[in-house]
Amino acid sequence: MDRTELAERTLHKAADAGAELSVEQAGQVIDALFGTLERPGAIAEVIRSGEAVTVLGFGTFDTDGHGAVFRPGTALVEYLENGPAPRR
């Protein structure tokens, strides 16, 4: 999946949650979080400053002193192993 496809998927997930978002706006959010070749995103800036970025359930972006690392969260691991949790 490339950036455009991710922006489109984000648009549809936002719409499912009741939010109105254009593909362009979704792309801007993705760029702001993850960065582009021209400028780093928020996650990269925080990691470079020595802090970790934790998205509850998804995982933690951090550095191990040699480069960036991602540690998946419990909810992500469980989803990948078992599929979606039953709705309550």
C-alpha cells in the first residue's frame, strides 16, 4: 500500500467514524505524522529528541541508539493473530 492508498483508506475509516475528511486532508495528516523527503514528521522529530511515541494499542516508535524501531502494541498483535475482537 502506498501513501495515496493509505490516505484513501484513512478517509473511509474516518467516514465510518462519522468524520468528514478529504483524501487531500488525510494525506496531509499522514505527512504530518510520518514526514516526507522534504521535512520530517512529528513522529521522527520526537524520536530524534530522545523520546518515544506510543499510540495506545498500536505500538511504540523509538530508537535503539542505532536507528528507529517499532514495537507493536498488544491490540495490534492480537488483531494480526486473531482478527478483530468481537463487538460488545
